[in-house]
Amino acid sequence: MQFRTRAIHVGQDRDPATGAIVPPIHVASTFVQPDASMTAAYDYARTASPTRGGFEATLAALDSGTRALAFASGMAATHCVTQLLAPGDRIVTGTDIYGGTWRLFNKLLTGHGITITAVDTTDIDAVRQALSHGSTKLLWIESPGNPLLSITDIAACAEIAHAGGALLACDATVATPALSRPLDHGADIVMHSATKSIGGHSDLLGGALVTRDAELGTRLHWLQNATGGVMGPFEAFLCSRGLKTLELRVRAQSATALGLAEWLLAHPRVKTVHYPGLASHPGHAVARRQMTGGFGSLLSFELDGDVATARRVVESTRLFQLAVSLGAVESLIELPAVMSHGSYEPAARRAVGIADGLIRLAVGLEAFEDLRDDLAAALA
């Protein structure tokens, strides 16, 4: 089956009791056992639940994985991966990553004996050098990155990580499985913030992990069950519903984002545009190789002006609403330096290229012309 067909049918069987075409939401926290052996498919909702299981089955099928796990948030999913490590281990991570991930790695894990080494993962030689440390157990990348939309060669990183005895995990929130499937390129784990494009409507909080190897999926499920950061049934239902239209939404948003990026690139007040769909983007060739159907709904740009000018722009739009997050039907605008990536120390943020006046756009499903005119008015 093609992607959009699997999104509708895999893991979403009609209810055998009633014939309902949409599976029911199971809110039960515990399940009656046939005997005391505790070998039934469900016993306690932290371990597994039918509604969450349906969403996980669909997502695993879409991401070319053997197993998916649904979490209460994207950060809960990320934290679960890091629990595979022990004090003394090292994580090599990119510099163009989500602010919450940076905070977890640099302000929490370092206090528990985990060493963090950040490198520009678009520089494969730098990745190889960083992985030369024998203590490295995890390479964590984002592609496209957030907020600079850098593109990392997933297959090359997988080869380097595995040669060094490390796992490769890829945050594919921006791309979504509709555009990129890192497991097909050698990644071991894919992480999604389901809050974003998978949910798609700004009305849920969730995260997910998908693994290529079944045994690794079992290890992560053990950690998830032990720590308890699972997705609730209502959120799982909404995520299942979101997956059914994911490809249609993301492809439409990507087309609009490309149009806006091209328009901004020609605007006299815009100095730089970051979007991998542009031929001028340094990662464009790699993006074309590992993404299909578009380049995502996220883009960022810098004005030929000061920080105050950038603030006036983000506070002047009407359709682009001033808020963090991405991937929803509504278009959003923000300043990463003080919003989505405000957890960075200012010097650390600037060192990785996140300028104080960088503006990030999360393109929704509004008409291109209306979003263009909204930006034009704000830039004027």
C-alpha cells in the first residue's frame, strides 16, 4: 500500500463489536485478566493500551519501523532514548537542534555524568572526529535542523556511528515520515514530536519513537514502562486521526513554504533565507536525496536590520500568529532567540548561528497569497 493508504488503514481496524469504522477510544486504566498468569495482551494502561497501540502500529508502518512507542511529549521520548546511556558515556549531537533538546542534554544530562559534544553535523569530517571518542554511545541529529534548517546526511552519519559502536537517533519532527524516513537511511531510532505535524491541529501534546530493530524497541519499551511517560488515549486518538491527513497537509504546507522562501529571497529587506528547498541552500542536494514530496513547512530568515526591527515584524503579522511550535494548520511566527530556543545561553546560541534577529516561520494551510501579503505588510 502507498503511504496515504497505510496511514488510513494500518492499525485502524473497524470495531468488531459494533462495526464502527473508527476504532473506539479505550480509556480503561486496567484490564481484567483471564487467569493469574498475567499473559493477556493488556493488563495496565501504562504498559499498553488498545488506542495507543493502534496509533503506534500506524506510525511504525509509515516510518519503515518494526516498533513505535507513543509518549506524553516529544521531550519524554527524547529522554527515554538517553536512558539507554550510563554515567561516563558520551552523546555527540548537532548544533542546529530544538531548544528543549539542547536544555535536556546540556543542563540535565551533564549533571548525571553524561558528556555532551556538539558539532556541525553537516560537516561529516567533524562528525567522524567527534565519534572517535570510544565513550560515544549515541549520535543525535536533526534533519532538517531547527531553526536554521540545516541538512545532515543521515546515511553517512549512520555509517560513522555504527563503525564507532554508537546508535544513531534522528529527530525527524520537521520532515515527518511523509517526507523523510531516516530508518531507511540507516538510523536506529527516529523521534517525532507528535505535537507538531502528526497531530497537526495545535490541540495535543505527544511524542513518539520508532525503531528499525525489534530488540532495541523492546529495550526502549521497558524504559518507557518503567518511567511512565506514556501518551494518553485521547491524544493517541487525535494522533491517529492526524496521520490520516498527514501526507496531504505536509505536502501542501511544503509547497507554500517553498513559495514563501523564494519570495523572501527576492525581498529587498531580507538578508538571508534558510530553507532546504532553495537551490542556493548548502544542503539542497542532500535534502533532495533523502526527502521526497517536499522540504517541510518550516523556514527562517534574517532581515537587513537590527533586532528591534525583527521584533516589530513578528509582532505585526495578522495571519502568522506569534507563538512557538510548528506543523499545525495555523501559520506561526516567532523569534527563536527568545522563544523556542530561549533555553540556550546567549553566547552559546550565537556561536551556533542563531542570531538575535532570526525569524522563524511555521507555515500552515492558509493560501500562499494571503500569507505572502501578510508578510509583505509586516515587512513594510
